[in-house]
Amino acid sequence: DAAFVSFGVRNFADREVGLRELHRVLKAKPHATLAILEVSAFPSDSRLAPLARFFTESVVPVLGRIVSGHPDEYIYLQESMAAFP
């Protein structure tokens, strides 16, 4: 048994409550697995920050428009990354 969250923890209405609920569900299953995939912004003092910012602000929305036809969703992605600790 397992639970997977990809780019979703940042969207929990209450992060502590959401993680507690994941724990509650998984603790009933011995050896259950929880996998969380998240990203956040690079620290501003990182040498890679300008490159990462360019990629998320310029490249990702263009790729999103090409692949999905919905670039606004990819703009939301960069905004939520910046707000996530």
C-alpha cells in the first residue's frame, strides 16, 4: 500500500492537517510507503537562481502552451513554487 503526492502538498488548504491525514491512513498498513514530489524556488543567493528563474518564468510556460495548450496553468506552477517554503 502506498500514497503518492506530486506537486500537491503546496496546494493543501492546511499542510499540517493534510500530512496528518496521510499519516493516519498509512499507519494502518504495515510497511506502507509515502512518496512526495515537490519543488520550490531556489534560494535567491544561489548561483543557479537566475537560470532556474529564467527556466520557470520563460521556458516552462512556452513548453506548457506547446504541450497542453494551457500556459496559464504553468504560470500558476511558478507562482506556487515561489510561495512554497
